Amino acid sequence: MILNSIKQKLLPKYKKRNWPGLINAYKSYLPVSNKTPIITLKEGNTPLIFSENLSNLIGNNTKVYLKYDGLNPTGSFKDRGMTMAISKAKEEGCEAVICASTGNTSASAAAYASRGGLKSFVLIPDGYVAQGKLAQALMYGAEVLSIKGNFDDALEIVQKLSKEYPITLVNSVNPYRIEGQKTAAFEIMDDLKTSPDWLCIPMGNAGNITAYWKGFNEYYKKNKKYKLPKMMGFQSSGSAPLVDNIIVKNPETIATAIRIGNPVNREKAKIVKKESKGDFQSVTDNEIIDAYKILAKEGIFCEPASAASVAGLIKNKNRIKKDSLIVCVLTGNGLKDPECAIKNNDAIFQKNIEPSLKNISKILGY
Ligand SMILES: *Cc1c(COP(=O)(O)O)cnc(C)c1O
């Protein structure tokens, strides 16, 4: 048994075309059995992209890679956890799931619930969910309740509802979410054939940083060549309960996906920081927008919350040792929040142009 697990190959054999979804790819690391109905949209296997611009900006022979998890089926890393949470809910015979969400959890829960033939209820904070995410939850068939309160209020209610009624909670307090999400760390190590020195990641409820740490540790236990990275967690300065070690009553930030004042995984996150000798820091909304633009200039469009990881990296430029290998996690796709992009860009965009060849060539400077 023990010998078998040592012999077991760490690298999955699948080529991209044959990718079976993350549960099938990493089955031996996940709490599933032959009886588990696997509800999948072929999530995972997202690209790890080398960033020339960021590597040059940091200098000192640093190599910066981006884990672009915005390329999951519903456009965020939430799909990694949701394929697990919904598969297990289905296995346990549940008929409905519920979540509180700043947007991406609701989009993902709705999609996977529909895929698995379950009902989904989602509670979202009125006016603070990006348009793309709301569109998804509605299209995928969730029952959507927009509440006059923030995410933290919504979470409190759904936690109570799931205790009293036969509805499964699929927020990141659901342990299967963390199990699914840890596979992103496996993919990074499979791609790099080693571990990064730093992992930079945005934090909301801190489920994802907890999941990555679990993933890094599981490979490390099998093979010491997979070192343990420093876990660098970033929050927006208007919503930084983990950095300041407080509860933020009225969190405010342009990065709505991490607009959370009382993270449910607070204690787990503290352990991650301590064990990894990492750090939690805040970045301003302006720094987030600068990073968002830098990424787009290299062809990578992420949502504002995701850019917090890159804003944090840039902030630590002078602390980074020579020859470092760094991965920034881009948690969600830029198309989720078109309004933010249209308001915050440096593009030349001229309107009401006369459509004549002469006029247009003149404007283009020819
Ligand atoms: C959910 C989410 C986060 C925060 O992840 P946590 O696990 O709550 O810390 C960050 N970015 C995006 C795009 C998200 O959807």
C-alpha cells in the first residue's frame, strides 16, 4: 500500500485534448470513490503563463508566472471546488444547494447544480455583483435572491438555513470545495516540475489560499523536490480583515470578489501564513487597477480581485531574492466585470466618426 503510493506517478498522463476534468485527473488525491457521480464541465488544466513584462519589472532574474484560472468553464477558480462539492452533494442524495456569493460562487454553483440536476439558491449583495456573474447565475438556472446587505450578512443566513433544512451549503466552509481547489497547486507543480518560491494570491474568505497550501503540502509529502512556497496573501485596503486582524463592518473595494469583512477561513489562513513563513498585505484600489492594466498590456484580462495578487507582487519588488520563481494566481476572468474595464483603461476610443476613407486615414495619422 505504502510502496504503491510512493511509486505512484505524480504527473498525470493526460494531454490537454483528453483532459477528463480535475476529479478524474487527480482522483487518488481526492475523497471520491467509484460510487461518486462525477459532475464535471472539464474544469482545471488551466494555463500557467510566463509573464515577460512582470519578470522584467521585478528584475534580478526573477521569473513570474500567472496561473490563469479565469479560463475555467464558468470563468473562475470556483469551478475547481464546485465540481467536488456538487458531486459529493449528489452522492449524499441531496436535492438542493445554497450559497452566499460575491458573484463567482453563485455562477459556479448554478452551473454545476444544473449539470447535476440539483436545485440551487444563491444570495448576493444588492448592487455589488459584477454583471457577467449575475448574468451567469440567472442563465444557469439558480434562484437568485439579491439582499439589502453585504456578503457577510448573506453568509450568516445561508449557514443557518443549511443547518435547519435539507439544503447543502457550497460556500468554502464546505470541505469538498477546498479539496477540489487544491488541484491548482498540483497543476502548477506538474507544469514547473518544482514549486515556486512565492505564491501570490488574493484573499476574500481565504478558502483558496488554504486549498493551495494543502495542495503544496500533499506533493511535498510524497516528494521533497516539491518545496513549500511562501504564501503571500493580498487584500484590498478597504477590505483587509486578515491583514489588520479585525472584522471590517463595511468593506469597500472595486474588487467586489474580495469585498468580505469577516472571512470564514480566518483561523486556517493564520496557520497558512505561519507555517509557510508568508505574509498578508493590503493593496489599494489604485494599485489593483495599475496591475489590471499591466496584465492586459500583455494580453491577459483578469478581474480586479485577481489583479490584487500582481499588485501585491509589485509592492514587494525590493524584498524578492535574486533568481526567484514566483506564481501569481489570476482567480477570475476579466469578462466577468466589463463595467470596470470600460471605466479603467488608457485606450484611445473616439466616437461619432464620419465613415469616409479620407477622414479615417487622417485620424489614423496617414
Ligand atoms: C472567490 C474569489 C476570490 C477569493 O477567494 P477566497 O477563497 O474567498 O479567498 C478571489 N478572486 C476571485 C475572482 C474570486 O471569485
